[in-house]
Amino acid sequence: MLIVNRHDAKVIRAPHGSDIRPLIDRTTSPINQCSLAEEILPPGATVTPHHHEVIEEIYYILEGDGMMKIDDEEREVVAGDAIYIPRFASHTLTNTGDGTMKILLICGPAFFNEDYRKK
């Protein structure tokens, strides 16, 4: 059995200022079909626009609110929203609130750096 507590997870500081904690992914387990990470996005920060050619992704907003952009479509998102991001879709998220956003990142197959492609 594998259990990873977020307090024990390695923190990766993204160039846009967020903290990403891989919880269950290729770096913490033998998993390869899906992965789970937590991202903390500070107020006013914007995830660098990017896309994936292999991975489909879901952002699940636990706390905060922001503006999600996928390709040419923009929508406000709030805690409780799950956002599907298809392969090849350029996407970004801006924290428009006063507090931090806490987001779960779910990928299938499991995230791997080589599939992170800046737009």
C-alpha cells in the first residue's frame, strides 16, 4: 500500500510562482496510467500557457477563484469546479481572487515533463 501525505511531498516551485506537490505520480510510485498533484497558485499569478500532446488533464478547484482559458474560451472558475483539458489544448489559469487557489491536478496517463509544451 502506498500513502503519500501532502506534508511529506516534495515541493516544486513553478516559474509562474506556484508550488506544485506531486502526490501520486511517476516520481513517487510505479504508477503510469494517471497521476495526482496539488498546486497552490498565489493571488494574481498565472499558470504559464502550455499544452500536452499525450496527457489529458483535469483541474479541480479546492479553494479560491480564477479565470480559466482553454484555447480561445475563457470562463470564471470557483471552488468545486472540475475543468477538463483535452490533449493539444493550450491552457492557463489566473488566480483573480485575494487568497491563494488550491487546485488538484489529475493527469492521464501519469504526468511526465517531456509532455509539458509551452505555447
